[in-house]
Amino acid sequence: MAVPDKQSPLGPVRRWIHRRPADLVDVFVYVVVLNLAVEYLPSIISETFTLSLLTAVLLKIALEAVILLKGKILGRFRAATTKPGRWTAAALLWVAAAGSKIVVLELVDLVFGDTVSLGNFISVTLLVVALLLSRAGVRRVLYETGSSDSRGH
């Protein structure tokens, strides 16, 4: 597959998808999970499919930032050699975990207003857990399929 010309208006998008297909799959997984939540949880609202797709992209960006932040904090936790250092890193990890849900709620409200609602702290926490578990499950299936195909099975 040839990489598109840099002058093409869709060139950067196609290059991004070519380099990071897992990110595109994540967004599709997030759309499915988000729309199931909209259908079955009354506190989670998205007025249109387009809004749920845009919300999934926003969640992808926000959750990637949170995952990076938590990774850095875990690195500090593992590198800490004193109990106060470990306690501080553990506290930071807790603040990042809880604070990220509040940030997601506020970000969705800021970007979409009343047209999208992820409910309250508990519903957004459950949604984020469902998103991350679904993402991990799909990646695992794709990885296992890809690795078995490479062995000729």
C-alpha cells in the first residue's frame, strides 16, 4: 500500500491510519460501547450517531492522555525508594484515576453541551471501565488472530 502524497488533502489522515490502525479500531469499539450505553443507561445521552462518533473520538484522545499520565505516575511509584515517595506516587495515581473521570465529564460538557451527557461520576466510571475492557478484548482478539495467521494457521 503506497503512502499518499503529502499534498493530498487526505494525506495526513491516511498516513495516521496507516501508522496507527489500532487507534481507528479503538474509536470504532468506543462508538459501539457508547451507543450500547446510550441505549441501555438512561443517564447517558447522545442525540445523534454523529455526536456519539465525535464523543468516541474525544474519549479516545482523553483516555490516551490519562493512560500516558498514569504510566508516568506508575513509573514514579516503581522508582520510589522511600515510603513517603511511594505514598506520594500512590496518592497521585488515585487523584489521576478519580480526576480523569471528572475531566472527561467536564470536557464532554464543554464540547457538546446538553446534546451529549455521560451521566454522573459513577456512570462515567463504569463507561470508561467498559471502554477500556472492550478495547483490551478487541486488541487481544486481533493480536491472537494476527499472531496465529503469521504462523500459517
